[in-house]
Amino acid sequence: MALKCGGVQRNGSSGSRLPIAILVFFSVLAPLVFFVGRGLCISDQNSTQSGFSKQKVDWSESSALQSFNLFTKEVIDVVTTRTDDLGSLSVDFFRKGNLSASSKFVGVETLVEDDAVSKATDLKQETSQHKEGNFHDDDHTHNAPAKILRRQLRDDRHERRAADLAQQDEKATVKLENAAIQRSKAVDSAVLGKYNIWRRENENDKSDSTVRMMRDQIIMANVYVNIAKLKKKLDLQQELQIWLKEIHHDLGESTSDSDLPHSAPENSKAMSKVLSKAREQLYDCKLVTGKLREMLQTSDEQVRRLKKQSTFLSQLAAKTIPYAIHCLSMRLTIEYYLLPLEKRKFPRSENLENPNLYHYALFSDNVLAASVVVNSTIMNAKDPSKHVFHLVTDKLNFGAMNMWFLLNPPGNATIHVENVDEFKWLNSSYCPVLHQLETAAMKEYYFKADHPTISGSSNLKYRNPKYLSMLNHLRFYLPQIYPKLDKILFLDDDVVVQKDLTGLWSVDLHGKVNGAVETCGQSFHRFDKYLNFSNHHISQNFDPNSCGWAYGMNMFDLKEWKKKDITGIYHKWQNMNEDRALWKLGTLPPGLITFYGLTHPLEKSWHVLGLGYNPSVDKREIEHAAVIHYNGNMKPWLDLAMAKYRPYWTKYVKYDHPYLRNCNFSD
């Protein structure tokens, strides 16, 4: 204790220094050691975190490189090219740009686009500026700009998508509008005409544009008159009726603008104003549609009625002898019966039964038509003296036919005229057609055709007056009329001969009876067009697809005719058709049946048909044809003949003949 105390006591002076040293240590050195140690610790932690982050980045980059295998080389090249300015891909880059590794690959197109790249670069610069400004809130520093970028990128994508959708909608709308315009144009050019006067693009600049507009105005005015009456708009109704009357008066029978009066354009403008007012006050889609439909149905019924009337009148005009021809026949008849008997005979009567000559059969009650057939044949024949014409007519025209050819002999050719009423063997007991024409049912069919109970009364075609004449059925009795002839060429009176026909007599018919030009095409003019195949007599004996042929120029082998009893076959089928169940009236259907399997087809250039109904017969075919046929209602001697075909016929008419001039014939 003494020693210790002594020690203490000995160091008493130094003991006063120890508190001072301790005080200095804690006040100076201790904080220094604390801060240095902390700095080392922080440095170690940062080093540790840096090493961990480096490992993490290496793993992420390797995963990213593996993920890039999902994309094509082109996509990777684009991404690489677009990100060259951003430096290497690292975790710091994605952290600073707030782009995770997953968003990097999901948003490839965002990185590819230039605007997204520039925004990412701006964000990187902004982040570095925040760091330099000593922002210590890491979440605020890293997350707030990221949210802004994501929001901006998301908004940009939405805007682009909206713009794309809007552009697609606009394209679809334009496409629909164009389609509607095309449909509208198609409607405007339809056959029924254009009835929408509210369109701005009115038709075209044709010469009848005003006429068409006025017709449209009449239609719409009639519609609004009815609607105004229905809605009790009497003032507007009266105004429409006044202008409707004016437009009707101006339009009249005009077919072009040049035919309209000078007041028409002004009245049309005034009518347009009234129609516009009517449209504002009265337009109702349902009512307008209903009225237009009602008007259309009424017009349709009127068209059908007029069409039926036109059919009747055309049939009547086609089969009624014109006044000029009737005048010619009467004048010739008077002159004939004033002739002495010895002057009524034709020369060269010895040729009538010579089988070595070229014989023609012509059955007609039309003097002028028969003269054209004979004249055209003789003028185109190489040797007219070898041609013999056998004409048969009725007793009404017998004198006129004789007198015409006595006054106008066919050169060196032979001609003979007979009266069908003098064929005593042709009576109702022998001929089925004559027997049927005498029945009450047939008389009722012809003379009471307007009676609604008569079957088929609507078909005026089969009430043709020619079916009452035996001249039309005489073609089935050629061997009985000309028993000493071997061959004869049958011609209708509505044909014109343009070439020498002697070559027809040398055509080998291969044992067939009838030589004729076939008329069938792919699906028309076959047997089913003329015969009733619902009847078992027809369906069991004939092929519906068999080809039809033409009457009008037919070469008949009268020897084979007699062998096969063609007239007997005709009688059989004619008797079976007494009730018209097999075919309607006419001579072609029974001809098809009678000569079934017995017709040899001739070259089509021998006989060209259709000049009496078909406006599109090829001109070259007509000019190269040996015979042209005006079959149909538009006969060349009628006013309703087609003008472009008529000259082929009129060139053989002697319009300077005194009888023709006196009867006012004109070319």
C-alpha cells in the first residue's frame, strides 16, 4: 500500500495529464477513428454490393442474350443500330432509364422507334442532373422519371393506335362511299331510267337531259300530289298540280331538248323549287316509297296491257293485206276477166310435167310477193329457160296472179297458176285440217277468241288468219298436185333468191325426203320448242333435243315421198292433234313430226332466215346467202319492215309499173 501510494504519489504530476489525454482522444481521435472506420466499412459494403451487382448484371445480360434468340436477325440488327447512341446494355442503364430487362424485350418496337430512343436519352441526362443536384431520395430519383416515361410511352402508343384505327375507319368509310357511288351510277344508267332528281350530278350533257329531268319532275310531282292530298296540304297540292300541268304542256311529245319550247327551262326551275318545298313539308320515306311502288305496279300493268295490244296489232298488221296490194289485186282481177279466153293462157305449157327441168312450188295469195320470188329467181338463174314455176293461189287472187304474169312474163321461164279451190280431191273427208276447220270448236277458237273461257285465248300468235287457208297446208300434198315430177323446190312467198339455185337439184339427200337448213343452236329451235312433250304420244316417239329445220326453201324428193307415204304420216298425226294437245296451230310442228328422221341438212348458206324479226342478222351472211327469208311479222312489203333489210327485197319490185303507180306504191 505504501509502495502503491508512493507510486501514486510519485506520479501525481503525470496523473494530472491522463484526463487531458483521454479528453483529447475522445474529442479528437475517437471521431476521426469512427469516421475512418465507417468510411472503410462503407467502402467494403460498396465493394461487396458492386461485386454482387456485377454478378447480377452478368446473369441478366446472359439471359437477355439468350432471349434475343427469339427474334430474327433483322430485329436484333435494328435494336443494335437504334441503341448505339445509348452505350452498352447494363443494369444501371435500365435502372436509370427505368427499363427493366423484361420491358426491354416486350417493348422492342418502342426502342426501335426514334422518338422513344430520344426520350430514353433525355431521361438518362435528366437522371444524371438529379444526382449532381444532391437528391438523396433514391426512390424519387429513380421512380418518378420512370413513371413519367412509361406514361408518355403509353400515351404515345395509344395515340398511334387511335390514329391507326381512325385512318382505317376513314379508309373503310371512303371505300364504302366509293362503292355506294358506283352503285348509284349503276342505278342511274339502268334501263328504267333515273327518278332521283335530288342528285347533283344529273346524267350527262346529252341533248335530252332537260327532257329527262322534266319527266322525273312529273313522277315526283305526282307522288307529292298524292301525299299532299293525304296530309290535307291543299295549297301545296294545288300548286303542284298547276306546275304539273305546265310541265306536261311543255314536255308534250318531245324526245330531245331541241323539241322543247323556250319556256321549258324556266318552268322546270320553278317546278324544282316547288318540289323542294314539297320535299321539306311532305317527305316521308315510307310514304314516298309506297307511292313509287304503287306507280311502278300501275305502270307495269299498263305495259303488259299495251304489250298484249301491240302483239295483236302487229299480228293484224302482218297478216292484213295493205291497201296498195289490195288495190293492185283488184285492178289486175278486173283486167284479167276482161281478157278473151285465148289470151289467158301461158306459153310453154309442155314444160310443166318435164322432170328434167327445175321445178318450183310457190303457194301465195300476195301478187307482189310472188312476183318478187319469181323475178329474183329468174334474174339470178344461169339458164332461165330451164326453170318452171308452179303457182297456187285462192280464187280471190287467181285472176290477179294470172294477169300480173301475163303482163310481166318471166323471160324464157315457164309459169303456171292454179286455183286451190279447184282441187276437188282436197276436201274435208280426205284432209284432216279441212275437217277440223269446219268443227264448231275450231270456229269458236278463231272467231270467239276474246271469250275468257276459251283455252289459250291469250296467245294471239296461233290465231293467225293464215292457218285458216289451205294454201298454208298445201305443202303436205306435193305428190298429189304434181304426180309426174321427181323433185321440186318449195319456196315461201316472203323469200328473195340471190343466186342460181340449180345446184340444189344435184345435192344428194341420202335417201331422205326433205332437204332443209337446220335452225337449232345450243339450246333453241329444237323439238321441245314446238311440240308438247308432256303428252306421251310426243315424248315416246321424238327426242326433245332433235334439231329443228326451216320451211321456206325445201328440196323435196317426191319419189321417196311416195315410198314412205309422207302424206299418210301427216294425216295420222293431224288427226291425233284435233284438240291441239300435241302442238298449236301451224305447219312447222307437223312438218317436224312428219319428216322426223327423213330430213337431210343443207349448207346454211343456201338459206338465211330472220330478216322479218331479227335486227342483228350478219350482213355478210345475207350477202352470201342463196336465199334470204323474211320470216316473222316484219314483212318487206309492210310499213313495219326493218329498213336495213328492205332494199334486198325492193330491188326486184318494178315501182315504175303503171299498176303500181296507180295504186300509190312507193319505194
